[in-house]
Amino acid sequence: MTETIGERIKRIRLSKGKSLSELAESAEVAKSYLSNVERGIQSNPSIQFIEKIAATLNISPNALLFDNAADQELDSEWQQLVLDAMASGISKSQFKEFLEFQRWKKTQE
């Protein structure tokens, strides 16, 4: 049987030793909403919710969305690079443009 997004959140949360309250507070989401997602009462959380939970658990949003990505955590160096990029003021669109340029550059080699 396929694991639901709520079941994945709960499994990963517990594996990291976080309580429901700790995760909700750290991610700045309502504890009751998080509980409803974990219990399957709310089965279609917003992407903003998923991004907040994933960031707090130090995993990619894909790890919450897809079964096979659950163990793909960002290592601390990647996490720091992302935080540094955010702190520098780079926007998501600028970062995406940079990645597209790098992909294009690679095809030109």
C-alpha cells in the first residue's frame, strides 16, 4: 500500500525525533492542521505547507510528495548554499535562470 503524504510527514518527523508541536511551531503552521494532515483528515495540503514542513525537516519537498524520494535529504553543505543564496537576496526566478544557463552551457561543451 502506498504511503500518504501525512504518513510520510509523520514517519520522517518521528525519525528526526520531533514532536508534532515542535514541528508545527518550527514550520510556523497550525498544530491542528499538521495533525489533520498526518491523520489523513486533510489529504491535499498546499505547496506552501509542504515547503514549510520540508524545510523544517531539512528534506526536499519531493521527499514528502513522492515515495521514492523520502530518503533524499540535503546534506549540510547544500543546505548552507541555499541559505546563503537566500540571504544574498537572489530570487527563485534568478536562481532558476542560473540553473537553466548551466544546463545550456553543459550542452554546448
